[in-house]
Amino acid sequence: MRRNGMRAALAGLLLALLLAACGAAISQPLADGATAPAASATAMADYRRKLAEYTLARQQYEAETEAYWSAIAAKRRDRNAKRRNQIPIALDDYVLAQPPRYTGPPRPIDPSAPAETPPAPPRKYVPVVADFLASAKQYFNFVPARPRSELQFKRAYARAAAQAGLTREQVVRLYAFESGGNGKYDVQAGLEYSRNRRAISTALGYNQLLHVNSLSLLAEKGDHFIKALTAKAAGRPGAARSALERKIAVVRRMVAFARTVPVRWSEHEKLADTPQGLGLHALNLDIDVGPLLQSQKLLDSILFARRKGFDRPLSAAELEMMNFTGDGNGFDIVTMPTAMRGQVPTANFFRQSGYERNPVVIRNNTVAKLLAATDAVMDREIKRQGAKDMAAAYSR
């Protein structure tokens, strides 16, 4: 009782201080000569009270949110340490509560404020295909060899995926999930449908690689890509061989550029965000290189799981978890016992910013729900013509 009484007293004191602060803030003159409507003393007193209540509620919510995501990060570090030491993961190694939700009062409207609504801050520009192509041309004098048809690119991708050891089911179901069942080789996230008018990320192609993925793959697997392209060039005649050899020279320069920073995601991200770094993403549109990049991303996830001792084939939904959340988090999901999946929130596998801008993981807020929803989308989208064409291309 004494602790509750002290907590109530402190909350009351904080509310009183906030009321005083809000009153002081409101008494400041409006900037730039803006005029405000006349507000009665009663209306202003009511506003100050509501603003203080709102501010207190937001502060409490933000403190709870910070504590929650700190616990998520700490539990993740502990799980990683356990895995390194081959200690089994238990249910209490996860945060089992869902993220806090703000349930307090809304921010009140200042009756003395100008009636004009301030303009919304400009959205951060997301580069699009035209930007990738322009950067590739400017910095590497590279123009990707585009396919004559969508089916030609699907066939090239299916060959690369099969050579990488990916199964037909994995390839077709992931394509269906990532591209909506009908996506083109140059489809970009947010621009899948005509009603969408802006890109929401740089995710591109059948497997929706980010521009950072492209740079990381070149830095880590560039020698493999060059070897595959060199073998391909050896089997081509005359002019076709010369063209591919020129392309190999470009890829070598891009690989060298990607390796100018340490092999860390944060360093790759900074380099990929530069104008020159954006040019590497244009390789996804090339009929020779794009399929290698797109299939390698999936193969890397499979190899990651194998190195961790996971021997059985990954289902398409499990492979998507590794593609979607990153290999470490995805492996955590894939190896989780079925009995635990319905109890573990999806928040455990994201940072706060990534979680809060992803309505899919918020809506499907446990591992079991997220896996089921992923399978359901795949089941629906594989019925579309693009997925059927991909299945046929893989069979050739």
C-alpha cells in the first residue's frame, strides 16, 4: 500500500509540474506574426489539463516501450550465446508479452493555436529502377542486358536456382510470395500494382533483394559470380563472348568497389546508399547476373542453416522466414519447437523500427501465425499465371 501511495503521489506531483510547464509553454507568443483565435480562460485551463495528462501518458508509454525493446535485444543476445555454447533454448529465453500499445488520451488541440494545419514533413525519397540504371551507367559505364521476354528471365533464373540446389517448390512458392504471383523480374516493392505510386523500399526482383543485399553478395560471393560468368563466356561464340567478357570486367570493378569497406551489414548499408553504390543494384536486371544474385541469396540461407547443423530441407515458408528476418533470426524461428511457436511473439525477431513499420508481423503476432499466414499467401499466389510460368520454367 505504501509503495502504491508513493507512486500515486509522484504521479500527482509530475502532473502538477507538467501543468505548470504546459502553461508556461502556452503563454509564449506565436512566431512569425501568426494570429490565433481568442480562447477563453476556461478553454485554456481545460487544454492545459488535458495536455499534461497526455504528456504523462506518453512518457509512461515510451518508458515501457524502451524497456520492452531492451529486453528483446537482451534475450536475443542470450539466445545467441546459448547456441554458441550448445545450450538448449527454452520458452523463457523469449519475451512472451506483446509490445506495449498506447492506450492513453489523444493529444489535445490547442484552442489558441492558428487554424492552419502545418504541412507534413516530406517523405524520404526511395531510389527506383531509373536511379539504379543511371548510377550504373555513370559510375561503371554499365547497361544491363535486359531479357527479350519475362519468360526468358524466368528460365535463366530457374536454371541458376536449380544449379544452386534450390528445389522447384522453394523457387515457385517464394517467387509467388515475394512478387505476388505475377511479379516481373524488375518489380520493386510498392510498385507492384498500378494504383501504387511510390516505392516503399529498394527491394527488387523475384526475391526482392535490397540494394544492400546486392552489394553484400558482390562483396562476399563476387569471385563465385565471376567464375560462373567466365565459364558461361567460354561456351559462347564471337561477339556474344566478347560482350560477356566486357560485362565480367564491369562486375570485377563492382566487386572491388563493394570490398572497399569491412564485411559488416552496417558498412555495406552506408556504401550501398551512396550514388555509386546504388549502381550495383542494376545487376539484378541483367539476364546473366541477375539470376545469380537472386538465387544466391536463398542458397546462402540454406547453407547458413546447414552450418548450424540443420540437415532437413527447409520448407518454402521456413526459407522465407530466413529471407524475411535475416538468417540468424530466421534460423531461430525455423528451429523453434512447434509447441512454442504459438506462444512466442514475432517481435522477438525484429528491431523496434522494423517491427513497427511491418503490418504483417504486427497482425500475425506469433511465430505460428506468421508461418501460417506465409503459407496461406503462397498457397493463394501460386495459382497465378506468373507462378505457373515459373514452375514450367523450372521443369525445362
